[in-house]
Amino acid sequence: MRIVFMGTPEWALPTLRVLVESGNPVVGVFTQPDRPVGRKQILKPSPVREWAESQGLPVWTPEQANSPKTQETLSDLKPEVVIVCAYGQLLPQAVLDLPRLGCFNLHFSLLPRWRGASPVQAAILAGDQTTGVVLQKMVLRLDAGALLCVSDSVPITPEDTSETLGVHLAELGAKLVQGTLPRFAADALALIPQDESAVTHCRIIRKSQGGINWRNESAEQIKRKQRAYTPWPGIHCFTSEGKRLQLVQVKVVPGSFEPGQVYPELLIGTRAGGLRILQLKPEGRRVMTAEAFLQGHSELVGELLP
């Protein structure tokens, strides 16, 4: 069975490894082009590209998956199935129609809940208690295809961040793909339509979404945002002088507090409850404890943050 794999971040690697270890020929790997990272904006290949090339797999990095050249390359590879995991580009109908068995996307939620680009973060933000992964046949509507297989539900712990939960789901997804490969080989692909009445959506996350609104958000909502946006984009607020503070570790404190008011031990009031800052990163500085920060900024206590 000739397989093409499409994926980009670390979360896609467990599935690619499973496909390689299955003994089926992975005839091509498609991933996002090298992107500039860091202050020096040095071009860096995706984790999928680095690992695939280390295994001697042929790799393509098209800027547009819907370009005629990309479609021609895929056609020449003659894949029987395309497996997609966090690729980062939408596929046109011409590509979806190429493989004999179809294109299948490993999605990190229990569809139809959280269709879209940020299902892991969305589940944490919403306070979901459980999540999982599915393998769904791709159609032109985003994440709307019928389901081939669904994992068991797994708990989302109070300590989970998008980073830790994503790693867990990546491993779970790889096992799901591994167990499904014999069904591809046997053409035993029974598909289950999604329940359209239960659909929820999530969007691409923007850096600005990490901003805190002390008056409109509760301490619990801000804590969930901090977990969901770790490692990126993180959460931040500003002092009354406009200096940016990135909040690295926080704790919810029950009680009634003035929203935006800074209390001793760097506790800040919210719409409901207080948020104690345990670790933070001032603009242009390293990460430090709240105690160390207050030694040089005691004047912040008593301020009303914007």
C-alpha cells in the first residue's frame, strides 16, 4: 500500500513513525516550507522534514498544496492513501480525489466537537473534561468528513497544557492509525457520518488572544487560557505605565476582589475570584518568581491594572 504523509509539527511525528514502521512504502512526505524562527529569523525546517530526511524519505515543501505542480507531484507518486496530521494547509478536491482509498486526517478532538485549527487549545479553554482523536475522511468542508475510527475518551487533567495534552494525543493518534492500517489494506473502510447537530468550531490562534481582560474574565478563565496558550502565545497583561508582563505560572484564589486591583503577594482581582501570580516574565527580562519581581517593583501593589 503506497502511502503519502502530510504533516508539520512534532505532534505529527508519532504517526509518521508508525507508518514507516508498518512496512508499507511511504512514497512521499509533504510538510510546510522552512520558516524563520528566533530573533535572528533563521530559516528552520519543520520537525517532520528533519525526521523524514534523516530516514531517507523523499520530502516536498510546497508553499501551496493546491498548486498545479504539487498536484502533478502527488499524481506521479500514485498514492493509494494519503494520511494527514497537522499539515497546516487545506487540500483541494483534485488532491482529495487522487488516492484510491482517499485522504484521511488525524484530528485531535472527538469530532464533531472542535472542528478547526486549534482543537487542543479549544478543549482546555472550554473546560472540557475529556477529549480524544479521530481519523476522518477528508472533504472540502473543514473537518466535516465521515469518521473511520474514534479513540477512547481521555481525561484532560487540571495540570494539562496544550503542550502536554498535544503530546498525549499525538501518541494516542499514532496507535489509532497503527490499528487502522489493516483496514486500509483490506479495503474495509466503513465510515460513520458526523452528527451535524453537535458541531462546534475553533479558529487559528492569534498572538493578541493572550491578552488578559481583568474586568470581563474570571480567574478560572484566565487560568485555563494560560494552560491552553502554553507554550504559545502565552498570556500577558500591562502595568498602568504600559509595561508588558507575561504571566508564566498562576493560581486561582477564591474570594471577592476588585477587578484589576493588585494586592500583596501579587494577587490580582478578576471578574470572579483572584489570580495569584507565581512566576512572570517582565518585558526584556528573564522568568522570575513573584517575590523576586516585587522586590524591585513594590509600587505595583495597590495599582489598578488596565
